[in-house]
Amino acid sequence: MISIKSKTDLAKMRDAGKIAGQALQLAGESIKAGMTTLELDKIVHDYIISCNAKPSFLGYGGFPGSACISINNEVIHGIPRASKIIREGDIVSVDVGAFYNGFHGDTCATFPCGKISEEAKALLEITEASLYKGIEAAQVGARLGDVSHAVEEYCSSRGYGIVRNYCGHGIGRNLHESPEVPNYGEAGKGPRLTAGMTICIEPMINAKGDGVKVQKDGWTVLTASGSLSAHFEHTIALTSDGPVIMTRP
């Protein structure tokens, strides 16, 4: 069942989303060559705790980190490790969730470490732009498939691969709620979008091919092609005045 939030709920979600957004911004500003993903995770963790919030991901399904940190051909769910070093030219996806006052905020961005390749730069630009295409399509009265199709059309028309094994989701008192929000689909299909719905739109886009594979750690997802992957996400609320991004810093 899709949960509809009250104005009070949405105000609380905005607070949680702001914390997540600020933690993500801090992570992006902190990335530098030579640091480990565990060090980056600690920065995220400490900031969220300093806001009297809890990292949504820590312990979720047994996940050991406060942020999912995925590098280059890692799509999502990269486990922070002391042995994982960020290097010049890497692209680093940082996925952050914060639980505050009974609600979650969830957001992600892929950041460059220093100077990156033109291929990587284009992938980041297209993936981020597709997120905003999806957000633009998330209008009260539209269908969920309109959001999915907007992301798919923007990326596939430019030759990029769209991850189909994982998708966006509803969010609120629980980190993952109904409905699922795929990054591909048919316009005019799916549940009707109504005011008070809160969803995470999160394109996961590969430079080549849709395929993915899970590493032996049971978490880290890689591109099957070995190509680069990017991931951007916002939590949004649907309102009669249009979609509102809840995870801006």
C-alpha cells in the first residue's frame, strides 16, 4: 500500500532529507585522492550523528557502513573499507540515508576525484540530468510510468545502459516503501501519482549495457560489462504545486 503523508509528516521528512543532503554534500567536498572509503564513511556517519539523527543504512539488512560508497564500475552498495583507496580520476558514488524524528531521507550523487575522463564526465552529466527529467515528470495526476519512461528515454536515446535489477522506491517512516520506481517503463502506466506521496527517484546508469553482477561480499554490485556506472538520487514529495525535492542540503 502506498503511504500518503500529511503536512506534518512532510515537514519532518524535509528535516530528515536536509540532514541526508548535507551529509552528502560534505562527502562530496571531502573526497580526495589517497583517502579510503572507510574514512569517507566516517565523515558521513559523524555528521549524521552530530545532527541527532541515525544513519539509515547502518545495520540495514546487515549492511556494515553508514554510506554506500561505490567506485567506477561499482553500481551500488559498495561497502566502506580501510583497504579501498580512492584515486585520482575515479568517480565515486556516495549513497546516504538519515533517520530523524521518525522519518527517512535518502539521496545519492556520483562525484569526480580530481580530473576525470571525458567518458566519465559525460556519464555523470547524463545520469544527473536524467534524475531531473524523472522529477519533472512526477506531477500529481500523472502515472508512475511517466517518471520511469522519462529517465529511460533520456538515457537510452544517448546509448547508455539502464540498470533494471534495482530501482527507486517509496520512502517515509520506512526506508523502503511502496511503490517501486523503476528507471525504465511505459508512459501512462502504473499507479496514479497523488499529493502526499513521497518517493526516491534514483537513476543507476551504465556507460555500456544494462547488466550487473553481485560480488562475493553479497552487497557490491558491478557492471557486467566492466564499464563505468553513475548513480544520482533525491527524495521528493508530490504536491499540487509540483514535485518538491526533500534532500537538498
